[in-house]
Amino acid sequence: MIRPEPSDGLPTACETETTSDYDAILIVGFGGPEKPEDVMPFLENVTRGRNIPRERLEVVAEHYHHFGGVSPINAQVRTLIDALGPELRRHGVTLPVYWGNRNWHPMLPDTLREMTGAGVKKALAIVLAAYSSYSSCRQYREDVGRAREAVGPSAPEVARTRVFFNHPAFITANADRLREALAKVPAEDRGQVAIGFTAHSIPAAMAANSLYEDQLRETCRLIAAELNIDDRRWSLVYQSRSGRPGDLWLEPDVLDYLRDLREQGGREVILHPVGFLSDHLEVLYDLDEEARLLCERIGLNMVRSSTVGTHRGFVRMLCDLVCERLQGATEDEKRAIGRFGPSHDVCPQDCCLPPARPQRLAHAQN
């Protein structure tokens, strides 16, 4: 259901006293290395159980070393938490905010131990992922479950807020970032510039078990509609593919999209990383390095749009998601726009299942 926007743009769910039994907020992130010696252990954590060749890890490690062995993602999460805390307090939420990562420090088990020691019994988790897939939804829940098992029976219960691909404030924040990028395009070309919305590619078998593609396309459509961009001008493309060369992954790849665009006579393109929440290393390397170098070589003028980051609307949206859970909001009270309603608070058993086995290209070698 579409909810009317409050006159001042602020969420309203916590304007009255909360009645929930949550006693903490838990930010759940991906994590990233913060010094060169962290890089390989971090990548081993990320790929554990996926049988990724060592040679592939070394290639990816070079991406990190290109930036001094430091991923900006942890610093960006700290900045987001610094912005979220005051927003929560402005809406009467005084719960302590903790932070734990799946793949690097602060690790989830360590954070849950800290919470247990502080007497936390039930936490509401904000997973920093906007879309539903195994790697962006169910795997986070599994990691939280394993962290609770590691802590033991005294570990707090952990629920999570819903995914927010169609929350109106998320759409507006993305539209603002894209509007800023459009302002960098020559005025005479703004009405024709191509828009490439980029997202992390995932295996096709994983996508088949989730709403990842549908949600991404809906987000792109809603952003384009807010800016009056014709559907023929934008495309959803993918980046950051990993894994074995023979496995099927979501396409088109952003570099193939750029080559095709230029061959069709395109001169201007904006790349907007709609599938990412912050300008972390994959955005910096895949778009600011690889895509930009390709565009320079083929004569395509590229502007890279920023992610939502700490956009005020995005921070307000996270506050809104917390407030609706603390207040026990009904489905009609949850804010969502477009063709889909608000996502579920509790994932069904068959939500975002992992792929049974990788799909292979017909011509791939065994």
C-alpha cells in the first residue's frame, strides 16, 4: 500500500511511546579489510565453502592492494551509524546500537558476546542489504544463527527489519544521487544520456530462488519514474562477478553494456550503482577503475553516480524501519510504493534458498 509522505518528510512510526521488548539495535554488515595483512584472511572468510581457486583469490586481493589493502566499507558503516544514532533519538528510540560483520571485524560472534555481557535479550537487526537473495538475505540470517550458537544459550534473540528496495525514501535518496550525476552531463545531452543501473551479479541458479532481479528492476523503474526518465534510456546491468568461468551468472556485464552502447552510437552514460549502499571497493574498482578506463578507450563520456551512503533520506528510512517494528506496524502502515507491497518481516521457510548446484554454460570445459 502507498503511504502518504509526511509533510516534513520524517518517519512518524515512533512519535508515540514504543511497546516492544527489543532492547538493542544490531547493524549487520559485510565487513572489509582495514590493512594489507587483512586482505587474504578476509577473502578466505568470504569464500569459505565455495571451492574458489587460490589463484582467483589472489587476483581479487590485488584489487584491494590497489587501494592500499584497505576497503572503505567499515569506515562507511561507522559514518552511517554515527548518522543513524541521532536520527533514532530524535524519534524517541534510545536503544543502544551495536555493529557486527559477517566476514571481518567486528565479527558477529564477538558483537553478540558483547551484547550478552551487557544483558541484551532481544535485538532488532538492520541488515545492510536492500534486495532479497541467498547472499544478501538468507546467508546473513544463517551467519547470525551461527554467531548465536557460538555464544551459547544466553545469546540474545535477533529479529531483522525488512528489505527496503521499494521504500519511498530509498527511491528518493537514489533519485537525488542520480540527479546530482545528471547535473554533470552537458545540458544539451541530459535528455538523451543513457543510464546504466549496476548491481552485484549473482549465480543464475541463486537468482532463480529469490526475487533479486524483480526487486532490482522495480527499484530502477521507480527511480527513473521519479526523474521522468523514459524506460528506453535505462538498463539494469551487473558487475563484480566472481566464481568459476563456466557458471551462469546474471548478465549483461557492465563492460559489455558499455561496449554495446558505444557501438550503437552512444556518447554519454551515467552509471548508478543502485545495488550497493556505499561507495565501497567493488564500486571503486569495477566502475571508477575498469569501467572508466574502458570508456576512455572507446570514446564514451562516463559519469559515475554516488550510492545512497549517508543521504539524509536513507538514514531516515532506516529509522523508519526500526520504528515500524518497535511499534508493531500493520501492513497498511508500512511504507512501500510501486507494484509490490512491503516485504515480510519474518522470512518464510523457502525464502532465498541457496542454489542446489551451479548452472554451467553449454560450452564450458569440465
